[in-house]
Amino acid sequence: MSSFGQLFRVTTFGESHCKAVGCVIDGCPPGMQLTETDIQPQLTRRRPGQSNLTTPRDEKDQVVIQSGTEFGVTLGTPIGLFVPNQDQRPHDYSETDFFPRPSHADWTYLQKYGVKASSGGGRSSARETIGRVAAGAIAEKYLHTAYGVEIVAFVSSVGPVEMPFIQQMRSGKTDPGFFTLLNEVTRPQVDADAVRCPDASASPAMCQEILRAKEESDSIGGTVTCVIRKVPAGLGEPCFDKLEAKLAHAMLSIPATKGFEIGSGFPGTAMNGSVHNDAFVSRTDEQGQTTLGTTSNYSGGIQGGISNGENIYFRVAFKPPATISQAQNTAKYNGEAGVLAARGRHDPCVVARAVPIVESMAALVVMDAVLIQHSRTMSTSLLPVAEKKNPLMYGI
Amino acid sequence: MSSFGQLFRVTTFGESHCKAVGCVIDGCPPGMQLTETDIQPQLTRRRPGQSNLTTPRDEKDQVVIQSGTEFGVTLGTPIGLFVPNQDQRPHDYSETDFFPRPSHADWTYLQKYGVKASSGGGRSSARETIGRVAAGAIAEKYLHTAYGVEIVAFVSSVGPVEMPFIQQMRSGKTDPGFFTLLNEVTRPQVDADAVRCPDASASPAMCQEILRAKEESDSIGGTVTCVIRKVPAGLGEPCFDKLEAKLAHAMLSIPATKGFEIGSGFPGTAMNGSVHNDAFVSRTDEQGQTTLGTTSNYSGGIQGGISNGENIYFRVAFKPPATISQAQNTAKYNGEAGVLAARGRHDPCVVARAVPIVESMAALVVMDAVLIQHSRTMSTSLLPVAEKKNPLMYGI
Amino acid sequence: MSSFGQLFRVTTFGESHCKAVGCVIDGCPPGMQLTETDIQPQLTRRRPGQSNLTTPRDEKDQVVIQSGTEFGVTLGTPIGLFVPNQDQRPHDYSETDFFPRPSHADWTYLQKYGVKASSGGGRSSARETIGRVAAGAIAEKYLHTAYGVEIVAFVSSVGPVEMPFIQQMRSGKTDPGFFTLLNEVTRPQVDADAVRCPDASASPAMCQEILRAKEESDSIGGTVTCVIRKVPAGLGEPCFDKLEAKLAHAMLSIPATKGFEIGSGFPGTAMNGSVHNDAFVSRTDEQGQTTLGTTSNYSGGIQGGISNGENIYFRVAFKPPATISQAQNTAKYNGEAGVLAARGRHDPCVVARAVPIVESMAALVVMDAVLIQHSRTMSTSLLPVAEKKNPLMYGI
Amino acid sequence: MSSFGQLFRVTTFGESHCKAVGCVIDGCPPGMQLTETDIQPQLTRRRPGQSNLTTPRDEKDQVVIQSGTEFGVTLGTPIGLFVPNQDQRPHDYSETDFFPRPSHADWTYLQKYGVKASSGGGRSSARETIGRVAAGAIAEKYLHTAYGVEIVAFVSSVGPVEMPFIQQMRSGKTDPGFFTLLNEVTRPQVDADAVRCPDASASPAMCQEILRAKEESDSIGGTVTCVIRKVPAGLGEPCFDKLEAKLAHAMLSIPATKGFEIGSGFPGTAMNGSVHNDAFVSRTDEQGQTTLGTTSNYSGGIQGGISNGENIYFRVAFKPPATISQAQNTAKYNGEAGVLAARGRHDPCVVARAVPIVESMAALVVMDAVLIQHSRTMSTSLLPVAEKKNPLMYGI
């Protein structure tokens, strides 16, 4: 359906050529300061037309809060967000409309619903992600205020051009620079790069790869890596709603994604347990409490489906965009073979624009997990401490 | 939580050393023939002790249907399934209990709940998957009866030893043998191999790799690939519950998983759109209806989050098991550094046993999507056909 | 939360003085003709200012469909509905603001959220029901088109003035005129009466009662009875989501409601089973099929939580409105005793305006139950018919 | 479906003649002391055969906790509960089986599922309530431990014999003795009476009424009133999940219920607002904090869908049991008219046995609302206090 989350629940609406897109956010904690200025920056970051590497269309996505706040404070009631579509006219009929676009959703939407948006894209359009990004910004505001959580995503590969840590992970080697990067990378650093890759050694080749695809009227895929810092330990619900399971769900719900890996991911399958296991070590947390940390972090900050307080990091695969500016041999809706002519100008690679979307979906997952864990924490705090008949149950 | 699915909903219960594990399956279609013999085979396939490559423990997991059927027919009411635990005693206290096991869930469960099963494992134990496998077998029974759906998973890599298609996909080449395998592979073929890999060229090296890990008191990871054949087109719910998003969620909820990729996955990010796009072609389906198919299948059978009728295939990454038979430097619950001694004998690699679990979770996802789409299909069928004012909306 | 329904899910947003109120309707069957003209009539029926019996405020509640349809046909995607608030300014500060209004939600909202809308009402305002009524109109459109379902609510009592069937039910007698009315009453008939009571013998005394309350600067309660005709048999989900349980949930979620009874309700508790039992009788349905009906209908069209094809009817109690135009002895937020002065002009009785709200919530419940049952019906239809080993299971 | 609750979620399974009935309780707070002795008493209270007023069958319903606790402490993981059925054989075939029993669920189950339990009753049997009562006992344990919550239900009418407060409420008069009773009544007091009515002036006539029905081979309905004391203020989720809406849902999901009213209920509709409004007054709560209470309690402890800290009380209507020991004119499944002969001995009135079921469902509703509100409370507590730009928002 079009809702995501259990206690922090987002419901989105809107096709590419309808009157408006938007969302309703139910379950935002009351008493939080919130205005449009908390939301707009991420929406602006996802807008197209920000460099010569992306599509030249320009859309003004100005969000307006319709409900759920007063005098800049959340009421705890649903927050309605609303972004009018600039171009509300279904497009003109043309020869290309006889074809379902290859690897697009035109044909599957028709199979599912028996009818589809005349523009084809409909809900599979990237415009649907506006609601997610807006909601994610609100979740982030809470997480940062309450826990100092920081979420930063960046482009880690474009086509075959990868940041070095990927290859190193693949050969079972640790790249200490990568873990330092995860600790330190910021959004301004990411945005300072044309392709949103914070690794100056890899970025130029990535740009090159995108420009090449563009020149060849083709497209290219890539990956986005995301780190979430200062996540409290204890988030994630066994067994089906493990934190990494919800992250995977969230990421694979983003248009054009084909894969998700957490921590050591696919490369980690080639490691031995004796290397891969993250040994525990005593650590002092930000409140000065003694707790446990781990000396390595192949787990990606989650063990048994529950956050352990280390950095959570994961990587998301994006396929080459299906819309390309060259003719394609394919078939019409009626089965007739034919050539789908090239049309318009398009984004040769989506990963740079996907960065804030990945961050937003990550924020939604962590936020929901936080709200659920808050219920448990407070519920147990009201109980008398049980007699500890078996110390094994308490780690003592 | 411990429930999965919206209309076909499974709720599991049980720790490793409690009285029993089991599940309740709500929403099974009424009027389907079902007895324990439909469920037991997959449970037996997930049991340990089936070859010298897995752990030598032997557990008899005999399922009993408690409710929801009469005279071998489902009533449409909840099906209670129940498997008693053989060993219900919490284990004896020992030195090792002062340590949270590295990369296990001991510490995170304690952080989350403030208390944990004395055995440590609790719900993170592989025994929890019994309920999933039993439920999956029921889902599969329906899917096969109604649509002829076939779900077959197999081991595609162990450590660095990979079936060849993986490397080929990584270099942007198509491996026609792989797509033939996806069309034809069967469970008996898979089970005929000691490591459940249907590729005789790769299997011996995989076995070798596992035996090596075993000898070295170590463990090793791997991947499982799964194909779902004859899935009807139209399954999956935009936008958040795309079919691949639910599959990713399901797979990452299996213990020890670290990654998921659908269709071309991570390797596909290096391709160009002009290669990656799956062109349409006219096809005659099993009912003799003319429909569209695709000439390639990099999409993995899903486009825009909706099944297109082609084979759905995906790959799941499993980390090296955290339990190893060698000593580890780590810290105690109280923060004191120390050496966690080796203990017992354990499974050096989980992928072979994971095969039926992957199949079961896949079945649960597809089943739920089928039930949801059935509602839509029947609902629309009761409406008069709307005047088709804009042919673009109907692909005509 | 602010969502209702499982497959036909409505999410509302909006306070009384924010920018807009509205809702998102997810799960509407695709291919249904739908424009604003299908929705506006019920919104207009719930507007205040329609007679001298209701509050003189005049609000223009013009709904606009933002998404989910094209060329007047539903796409199956979320339908965003939006009604701007005319008066968006929080009201001026006054002496009365120091008091939580007795039997209003001011104080409980503050207890729940730690903050409340400055206007007090917030989400507890009747404006929130706009989203429900709009969504209900869409549900009704489907139900009427697919099954000919008719939903008609009417005022059955105002204060102590009751339609005669209520007293008769209370004394265990059948009122045949009541069951005829349930079969035949229409919305135009209901609207033709100033108080929306279709019983000319009771209506004048009801009006009198309301005018008396108005003159005395007081308010008065009442009840609304609703009938749902031509509901297919088989709706409602045992055990927790019995059809009457969902109806009760829906009705008690309407502001100012205090009770719900189905069929014989509270009066039926005084009957003997030999009278109360609804005997079966052979009947020919609208499609000419032989089926069973019942000779009486104390069950109210639902048995064991499942619709039986007879008229569903129920009654809802509305308390006297808490806002009255006379001074009240009460306490301030700070605990200080005082007199809350009278303010403004208000609705002395809400039942007439509640009529379309009751109908709308009934439509939402039945619609969701229909969509869920459609899934089951189609799922079973794809199975081979099981051998009927025990005829008791099939009523043969 | 067969699940109830969002964070404290109960899933029940079991028909009357299957192997076992039971439930899974997900979301119980960890660290709470819990053994079977906390659960058994309420199960025993719901057993038949406790006086000559109820059915003489004797069933031993001994509950066993299968999972979710260790050493008498909850782990926070799902609690599996299991009660074997004594009589697992489907009953013998007889003439009566050709008839769907009037006002039973035989026919509607067949319409819904196309198949039904051969015993007819299936899930509509009162045995299904075992799972609810067991789960309710766990919820109550938490609520009592954490907040001192007390839930007491009692029989308030049998047939036309009512406790006096009902008639007084109907004539708009306050019965101070009733509100004293709500404050003080205990379960031992209730159980001391044969019909579980704590009013010695009404009880003998109620017994008489039941014995009369029994002698006449007939049945009789009645009502159960329930009070929930010491509920914290702030529970209940606007707008659709108001606390009274969830209570109504819960109560109407109990077999044989026909109505629900909260606080002044249906009788309150005849009152004027000036009488019905519950004025505020300063009060000191149990922690010695100054807060607001109300001088009267027509609201029933809930305003705007949110608990206000006063006693919550409501009344539930139960119809006369459909199973009666006299012949009935009705029709067979095949439509043929006939006489359904009397069979066996049955409960002439269910209200006394329903008492613990009403209490249990009330506990489930309050428990879930508590867990949801705990999330909100803790979430807001982690935010800095916002600048109070508009004091109206904070009641200052």
C-alpha cells in the first residue's frame, strides 16, 4: 500500500501529472519545533536540474504544511504536506504511446490495475518520492534533536567506477579509511562534489562515466552508501521486523533499486567467521556510561536484527535508468514488434539525486523503530525489578 | 513484531529452550486440501544433521496441525502449528556465559529487553525459522495448486567459490546457461548435491571450502539464489510494498543474512540501460492468451514493483556463522577483556540449510501479494467497463 | 491513529483552524468512474447552516480530487482529497481560554500530547469528519455500483422523543411498520424532514425538543438509526473483526457518540431465545438463485460476526453537545474554581447533521469487508473442489 | 482477522473440536513476573459448570505457557499459550445436522468460507474466548502492577430484571449508589453471587428469571457492566481509534453481544447538556500532584476519545443464547421447511460466564492504549521544551 511505518506512519499520494503530490505523517511526537524550513532543504536536494549531470528540467517543489502544527510546534496530530504539480496536463498523444517502455512500469501497472495513468509513469514516477523525502526530514529532525542521530548518504559507485572500499571488502580486506569516512562524512562534503561522491580519487571517473553515458544517449547504474551515526542500541523488532529487514524493505521500495547490503554485505560472505566476528570491547558512551562497543564493524551496527550502538551502514544498488535517448526494438501493447523512438532528454544516472531519498527512507525506518522501542523502555521502567533467579538472563 | 503478511499472516513463537516452537497462520484460503504431509517435507529439509557438512545434532521436528482443518481440508480459520522442543532445559552455567558472543544477538537482546533467554540465543535461534518454513509450505501448496508456481532455491556461492553466472553478471555478460537453469532447476536436483548447489562444476570446491572451515574451527559465508516460476503478472503493491521490497524484507529477516539483490542486482549497476532494458515481445501464455513477455530478464521478473510474469529470481547473502570452535579475544558483559573459549561443534556454513527457509519466505511474500491482488481483480470485475475516454490509459 | 480500514484505507488530517482538512484513500478499486460530483452531495449534507435547527455558521466545503483519477476513472492509486479551511486564524484570546470546556476534549488532548490546538477543538472538531464523509461517498459509489447496496440513516430519537419502534422493541414486541420502513426509507425522504426523521408522527415533537433546548441555551442528545440494504452474505472477519464489531468501532469513533446497538440491541436482552431466534426460510435472491433468508431479523443482518444477506440495521447514541450557551461552574486549567461564561451560538443537537457521517462510516466498514471477502472468494475459486468426505462440513 | 491490538497483539486459534485452542501474545513488556498462576484464575472463572444456573458440562482448561518466559519472568518475546481440547471428535451425524441452527453462525460461516466445521460452531464457539481471557489476564497483570488498574465486571440485568441505576439513568436521574458501587465493587463480591450481580436487591429476581427460562427450555439475555479504575489520563488515539471505539470493537467481538454503551450511553441521549456536562474540579492524584477531576462522570471516563483519569465504565448487551432446548420451525440448508428438534442441555443465559471475558477484552484495549501512549510520552520527554509562543496551546 502507500503507507509506511507502524507508529510513525507516512501515507503518500500523487501521480506525475495529477494536481498535487504529498503525504500525511501520522504519529509525529508532539511538542517538537517544526516549520517548512526543516523540510525544504532535503526536498531541494532531491530536485532535478542541479548540475549538468542530471536532467535539465526545473521544478519548484515548495512544500506547505497543511495541518498538525501551530506556531511552529507539532501537535501530535497528522501532518498534511502538499506540493502542487506544475505540469498537470497529461501529455500529448504520440507514436511512442503505443509502446510500453522497456523496463518501465507501464505494462505492469496495466496488468495490475487494468488501467494506468495516461502518462505511463503514474505512481512509479520519481515524483512520488517527494512525500517520502518530506516525511524523512521530519523524522530526521526528531532523531537529531533527541539522540544526535546523523544520516549521510553518498554515491559509492557509478557503473564500474567504485570507491576503493568496495573492492577491498570484496577481497576480505579492511579499509580503515572507509570506516573513518563513515565516522566523519557530512552532507556539505557530499554536496560539494558534482556526483555526490566524497572520495576525490573516484569522483572524476564517475563524472566521466555519466557524461559518457549521456553522450551515447544511454544510461548507467550505480550504488549509494549510507551511514547512520549515534543510533541508540536496542532498535529493531525480532523476528520479522529486524532493523536490517526494514531498511532493506525501505530501500527496495525506492524506484530503480535492485539490491541492498548491510555491513559486510555480499563481499562479507567470502570471509571467515574468525575475521568477520566483531569482538566486544569496553566503551564509554556520550553520557559517560560504561557500555560495550565492538572493535570492528562487519555487522554494520546491527546484530540479531537489533542495533548495537555502532554505526549502521549499508549500500543500495540502482539500475541504469530505463529511459534512454536512443531507439529500442521492442513490442507494442498489442504485441506487434516495432521500434520505440528516442524521446526527450533524461537523467543518465540517478544515484546523485537518490542520495536524499536514501537518507529519508533510512530516517523513516529508524524513527519508527525508536518510537516502538520507547514504548517498551517506558513500559518496563514502570515494573518493579524482578528477582534475578538466573543471572544468565541478565548478563551478570 | 513476530507477524508477517497482511492477508496471509503468520505469527511465530518460541525460543530455543522453551517448551515448544510454532506458529499461527491466519488467512489461508478455505477449501484447500492440507495435512501434515504437505508441511513435513520442508521442515525435514531444514533439519540439521543431514550430511557431514552440517552440525551433527539431530532434532525430530514433527509438526502437528492443531486447528484450522477438518478431514484434511482447510476451514479458512487460523491454522495452529506446534513443534515441541526436545531439549527444554536451559543449559548449564559455565565460564563462557560471562561473555556476550561476538556477532551474536546476546548483547543486543539484553540492550533491547533488559533481559534475555538464559541460553543467549532465544528468538534469534534458527529454531524460530521452523514456524516460517511450516507456514511457507502451506503458502506454496496454495500457489502451486492455483497457479502452478514453483519455487526453487539453491546455493550459488560458498566463500569465494561462486557459480559462474555471478562473475559473468559482474562483467556485464549474459550467461544463457544460468537462465536455462532458472527455467529448469528442481528441488530433487538441488538436494542431490551435498551442498545443495546444482552446478556440478562449482559444488566440489564449495564442499572443500566448508570442510576447510570446519577443520580450521572456523566458519564461512555464502549466497543462496532463488527462482520463482509461473508467478502471475500484477503482484506487488506500489509504492512502499513493491514486490521486491517485500522480498528484501522477508530475506533480511532470516537470521545471518547480510544482503539481497533482485535480477541483475549489484552487478547490474555497471551495465548500460541500452543493454539492461528488457525489450518486450509477444508471447502466448499457458491459457493460450496472447500477452507480452520480455526477451531478456535483468529486471528479475518485477518492474515498477509489480510482477511481469517472467521468472522472479534473487540472491541472498549469508554471513559466516558467528559461532566458531576457536577461542576469541573479546569482552565480558561487565566490560572486562578476556578470552571466550571454544565450545561445542557447530555448523561451519549455513547456506545449505538456509535453502528451504529462503523458499518459504519467498512463498509467504508471493502468497500475500496474490491474496491482495485477488481482492482487486474481483472488485474491478464487478464494475461496468468505464468508457475509455483516453486510450493512453488502457494501452490501446 | 488517523487511518481506518485494512484494504480500503482512509487516512484523515486537519484541525479546525489549520490550512486545510482532507484525507487520502488508499485501495479504491481501479476502473471506477469517479468525480467530485460523486462526493460533494454527502459533504453538503453534513454542512451546518441548513435549517434553523442547526448552527448558523456557513462553510463552503468544496472538495477537490488531487490524485488517483484520470478522465473521471479511478487508477487504483491513492486518492488525495483536500478541503481548504475558510477560517485559518486561531481565535482571539479571552477569559474563557483559561478553562478547559467541560465534557470537551481540551483537557484530555493536553494530557495526551502535552500541547493542544490553541482553538481547543483541534482534531476533536467536527471538521475532521469531512474526510470520513468524502471517503465514505467513494466507498458507497463502489458498493452501490457493484451490489446495489443502499445505506440510509435517519434520526430515531431526540431527547426523550422516540420513534415508536424503540419503545416496542423495549417491550419485546415487533413493530412491522419499522421493518417496512427499513426496507423502503430513502435519503430524499429523510432530508424532506427538518430533523431528518422519516416518521411524521415523531418529527414535530423532536423539532420542539430541539427548539426548547435552543431557547434554554441548552443542548439535547438523540439517536440515529441506520439501515444497510443488499449487503452480500459472507462479510465480516471472525473473531475480532466481526462485522458488528467494526461497525461499533466506526460509530464510536464519531465525535459525541455514547452507544451502539445492532439488531435487537439492548431491548433484545429482555427477550427469550425462542422469540429472538431468526428462523430460516427458503428465498430467491436477486440473481434468481435459491438461498436462505430469515423470517424475522432480530440479528440485524449479522450472525456470528458475518452478514447473512438480510438488512443490517443499528442505532447510535449521541450525547447532548458539550458546547452550550449558558454559564457553567467549573475549574480552570490551574485548578482554580470559576464560572465559564457563555460564548457564541452553537448547535443544540447534532443528530440531524450526524446522519451522513453515520452513513459514511457504515460505508467504510462494509467496503473494507467486501474487499477482504473478495480476496477469499477469488482465492478459493482457483482451487479444485475438495472431495467432500464429511457432508456436515458443507451443509449437505 | 484473528489478531487484536497494535503493540500488545493477541492472535487466537482453535475451533471447538480441533486438537487445541490457544493464542500467541506478542509485545508483552519484558521483565514482568508471570507464571500460569497469573492466568489460570480468569480461565477458571469463565469455565462452565460453576453453578446450577449454567451448563453442566465440565471442562478442564489448564493453560500452559509454551514460550516467552524463563524462570517466571517475561522475555519480551511472544508468549505462546495452549489449552488442549478434551473432546476432539467431531460429533455424530444426526437429523439435526441438516438444519443451520437459527441465529447461530452455521449458515453464515458456510456462506463466507464455502465450508464450515462439521460441529457447526467452529470459531464462533465460546471456546475461542479462552485465548482472549488468557491474554487479558496477562494484560491485567501489567496494568495492575504498573498503575494499580482494577477491572471489575458484573451482571447488571437479566432479561427485564435490571439493577436500579439503569432505570434511573433512563429517567435522567443520578444514582449516587451506582457511582459508589463503581468505586468499590470487587471480583470476590461479584463471584459471591450466583448470577454475579453485586446488588442483593436485584440478584434473586435475576436468578428466578434464568431458572424460569431453563424450565421453559428457553433462554434469556442480559447485560454486563464493567468498570476500569485508576486508568491514567491520556489513553486513546484520535480520531478513529478513540478509546471508547476500541472498547466497543472489543466488546462487540465477544460472541452473542448486541450493544455497547459508555458512560451515560443511550439513556444519556435524553439529558440536557447543562446536566450532562462533567464540570472540572481541582484534585490531588495518588502521587500527590494537583490535577483536574470531574464532579460528575456522565462521560464514562473518556472525553474526545481520550481517558481523563476518572473511572471508565460501560455496559454490554448479550442476546438470549440461540441454542434452546425446544423444537423450532425453520428450514434446512437445502431450503426445505422443517422442525429442528431440541437437543442436549444448554446455558439458558450467558451473562454470568461473560463477566471475565468482558474484563479480559477491556484489559486488552487499555493495555494496547497504554503501550502506545508510553511511546509518545517517552518520545516527547527527550525533546527540549519548546518556547511557548501561544499560551493557549498549553492551557496556561
